[in-house]
Amino acid sequence: MTVSLVRTAMAALLALVQTGWSAQVINVGVYQNEPKVFVNEQGRPDGFFVDLLDEIAKAEGWSLNYFPCEWPVCLKNLEEGKIDLLPDVAYSKERALRFHFGHEVVLSSWSVVYVREGNTIPSLKELAGKNLAVVKGSIQFKEIREQLKQLGIEPVFHEVNSFAEVFRLVKSGWVDAGLVNTFFGRKHAHEYQLTKTNILVRPSLLGYAAAPDQKPLLDTIDRYLEAHKNDKRSPYHQLYDRWFAPLEAPTRLPSWLTWLLVAGGAIALLLAAVVLVFHLLIKRKTAELSEKAAKLEHMANHDPLTSLPNRKLFFDRLRHSLRRAEREGKLLAVLYIDLDQFKQINDSFGHAIGDEVLKELAVRLEKQIRDEDTIARLGGDEFAVVMESLKEAESTMHCVQRLNSVFDEPVTVQDLSFVLSASIGISLYPQDGTDAHTLLRNADTAMFKAKEAGRGTFQFYVEDMTRNAVERARLEADLRDALERNEQLEVHYQPQIGLRDGRIVGFEALLRWQHPELGMLPPNQFIPLAEDSGLILPLGEWVLRTACRQVTQWQAEGIEAGFVAVNISARQLADYSLLDVVSKVLRETGCRPEWLELELTESSIMTNIQKAVSVMNGLRELGVQLAIDDFGTGYSSLAYLRKLPIAKLKIDQSFIENVSEDGDDVAIVRAVTALGKTLNLKVIAEGVETGEQEALLRTEGCDDVQGFYYSRALPAAEAIVFLQRQERASN
């Protein structure tokens, strides 16, 4: 019996040890952002995100190691893989390029500007010249800076590492105001004797973020979050009530008083019903029927929230207006108005607040139209306007300006202030349609074009919008299919010639697409589409690999083709994986770094100069040559140009086209060439098409040239034939 017990105990101990060994160890960053995540007074990680993660870890058998760090350091550690997971991270497109985000949003958090008690800053405009404390690198900082920039307001920003430091600066008087999220503000404002203003910054979507190689962690966390959020008794809701509900829980009435109020209300309703019955009894039947008919008609034709005409009445009035416009031979306009990012208000503050905002905006919009025009609410945050009796299309501009003025002042509901904008699409009768549905559909199409243009603006409908939208979607699908099948895509090579001896120094790799219906398409017909759709990343990697494989093959065959130049798009330069992609392609193809030259446009570098310099230094360390393409079109600073690890400047072909006749273009070529010599850089001109252009470039000291004067871009086999012919001619 004793031996059996000992064996059982040993087996249990062995299973326990094995379980401990097999537990997955997760390294988690933690920074000070109470009550969501922080290190408590006992030195242990605490907060809503920490407790929620602990629940998931228990279920999965994870072992969590927490590493305290300041906010910017935490982000850097996550990007570099020094930690696996970071809680309470706001999503942004820029951050999504650096590490992974879960699909499930944990919290949605607005941010508020706080000031010392007794002070006031009523609006964003009053921040002009003020000192404002913000958390360095935070989404809140980025959003308020963009809002202030649009209004032309320039405060003095003081960047710190935590919300607690923001409040300390405000309390001490070092700054006039500070920006923190609502969770932190509600919990700690009274400790610092601070009070909130009506200035709100649009909400951040908060969740867990994982290192670049830890996406499976987020998939597991998403699975638990989805299940927890759908179950009101789950740990998610229990922890939410524990950490947040007490901060804004409404005052509860005693149960006896609640029942008393309910009973009183019932009695009041009963009495009101009795009075109403008697009132109806003494009315004549005809008056009763008339009132009912009027109410039913109003309900059937008006929006119950704003009392504006609804979609049904809008179409009735639009058809009536079209008949009158046809009789009188006048123009008519339909405006489609969509509020920008209104959904965030409903998601963060609830539909009750959102409805109040819509009612206020409906009142403002209705005041800005003429008496003869109609404004209607089509549903959600969408409105439409019919403008009648127009003498010319430009008359709609006055209405658009009046409607946009509605958004100059924030909308205030309770103690909340919202800065909004709208995108407006415009269609005209008869040029954009002769029936109500076509005009509204085309105005809707123009509205989406306005959103693509940056929101807060307007667009007139043109027929190409519908056709282009269909063609663009089809072309994107065809390009995606061509890339997946590795068919129809070709790389052609245009020779680059040395002016000193006329020999080929290298080739530029240029992508071509042999579309099955449209034929051979040059890059300018599909590269912008690839940029917008995100296909440029796999497409750019395919071109890079194809070009490197080709130049390696030439070298192996004893063909001295020089280097191959490959264009890198702005989207590729902004992607943190570019270094890894180039390194991997060189390794897989056997291409030596000195055989590869990467061309980066001046404008893409200047978009984010610090990040561009960092990536370019990494590429240069690989041994790859770098050139600035389209030089002279991106307004780069000479101070930055000196810091770039480049070997070549490429003069944009727009300056070469008329260089034989235009003195200004000659001056630009001369200046770029002199600049290149001063900085010990080679200078190449593209787009050379005449002997006169070549002679002038040689006189000005340009090193290399390329263009149709020498050769178009050729398939690989023809490029080698051209190279061999040039070699024979030189010898």
C-alpha cells in the first residue's frame, strides 16, 4: 500500500514538473497608465489590461514575465522583439507597420484637455500660443496636433513620458494645460486639483500589440476577447466593472423610492389617459380623423429624430422639382452629405449622445439652405439637399460654402464638445442624370470621391467616376491575379550609358504588364493602383528578385552588364521590412550587393526624412548602391542631402525634355551637376531623346545618360544583344 502511494505521488510530481517546463513564457511590457496598466505601490504589475491578460494566461497555461519601461522604450522594445506583448496600445497605421495588433478592440478611449482649477480654455482656438503638455509618441498627441494644424493654431508642445508627468506639469504651472485619456483623467484629476475642459480628441482604439514574430499570441487573445465580450458574466465585464464602472456609476435611488416613483408615474399616466379619453370624447369625429391623418402623414414622410423629410419625401420632392426644371429649362443640383467618422461618437459615447449631435447638426444645416430648397435625412449620418432653379452650376458653390460653415464651431452636447466635418458630393440635372435615383446615386459616388480626397471637402460628379471605379476594381483584381499566378508580368531593362566612353554601365529594371485584354501596360497605368491597394509590396519584391536573378545570371555567363537599378516606391521605403526583403533576395539569388542599385524618389525620402535615412543607412551597410531618382522635383533640403548615404543623383526627365531650348532647364541641369560634383556624387540624366541633349549634358559634365536616344527598355534577351552590339562598336 505504501509503495503504491509513493509511486502515485512521484507520478503526480513528474507530471507537475513537466507541465511547468512546457508552459509558454511570455515577456510583457508594462508602463504607467493607471488604471489600465501600471506598476502598483507594491512593485507588481496591475490594472485592467494586466488582470485580463492574467485570466487568459491561466486558461492557456502561459507564464507571464513583466518588464516595466517608459512608454517610448516599451514601443521600441516591442518593435525589436525584446518583449513579446504590450498591453494598452492605441492602433495606428504607422504602428501597424512596426508590430502586430489584435483584431478585437479592448477599449475605446477619448482624450481630454485639463487645466488647473479656476482656469478655463473653452475651445481649440484658445490654445494658440499656450503651453500644452502631451505624452511623447502618443496617438492623442498626433490627433490634436493634426486638428490644430488644420485650424492654423500653434501651441507650444511639451513632450513627456507619462500622463502622470502631464498632470504634474499642469499642477506646477509649468504649462497651461495637459492632454490625457478619459480613464486617467477621471481617476486622478482631483488629486492634482485639475478640471477638464470641453476640448475632446477623437477616440483611440486600444488593445494588445505583439512583436513582429508573435502574431499567434494575438490570435489566441482575440479568441478569448470575442467570447468574453459576448458573455456579460465573463472576466472581461467583471474586470471592467471593477476598474472603471465605479468612476462613472450613476447614483442609485433606494428601492422603495424607485417603486414609489414608478407607482407615481403609473398613476400620472393613468390620470393623463383618463383626461385624454375625455378630451377625445368631446372632439368631433371629423377633427379626430383629421388629426390622425396629419400625424400618420408626418410619420410616413419625416425622420423621427430630426423631423427633416425622410428618404420617401425627399424622392417625392426631387421628382416634382425635376418636372418643374424640365418645364422651365433650368438646372437642378443634388447634394449628398456624409459626416466624417461619425461612427466613433456612437461607439464611444453611445447612440443617445450621437442622436443629440445629429439633431443639432440638422437644425444648423436646415438654416443654411434657401426656402425653395429641400434638405432630408436619408438615414444614419447621411443627408441630402435638392437645389432648384439654378441659373448656372457654380451657384451650388454658395450652398456648399454655407453648409460647410456649419462645422466651423464644435457641436456641444451636455459637457462634451465635438469637432466634425463632412464630405459632400454634387450631381447636376440634366448633365448627370434625368431621374431622381440616378442623380442621388451619382451624388453619392461623388461624395465617396470627396472622402478619398481627404474628407471635409466636396466633389462634383463626372461620368468617369462610375466608369473609373468599375475599371479600377477590375484592374486591381487582374493585377492581384497576375501576381499570384506569376504570369503576364515582365521586367524590361533600359541601358544606362557612360558619356565619357559611350559604354553601357548598367541597366534600369522597369516593370511591364502584358494584360490579356489591354495589351502591354507601362508602369504609370498600374503602379499607382498597386500603391493604393497595398500590392506594391509583393510586386516590388517580385521585381527586385527578378532583376537580381537576371544580373546574377549575366555575370555567371561572363556578360559584363554592370549593375541593375531597381526602383523603390514610397510605400516600400516606409515599410520596416525593406531591409529584410533586400537582404533575403540578395542571399536567395546569389546577387552581389555591388551589382544592385536602388533608386528612391526625392519626394518619398522627404516624407519622413529621419526614418528614410535610417533605412538607407541599413541598405548602404549591405553594400547596395543608392541613387535619388527624379531629383529636382521633391524640394529636398541641402542640409539633409549631405546626410544621405547616396552615390548618384538622377536628373528628372522633365528638366531634360526642353533643355536644348529652355535656359531655365539648362540652369537646373548645370546646378544639379555642380552639386553632384561638390558632394562627390555621380550624376545621370534620364529621358535623353536627341543628340543636342546629349551634347549639352556632356558639356555640363554629366556622367551617365539613358533614354530613347540610345534604347527603349528591352526584354532581357534583347538587352544582351544590345550590349554585345555596343561592345563591338566601341572596340
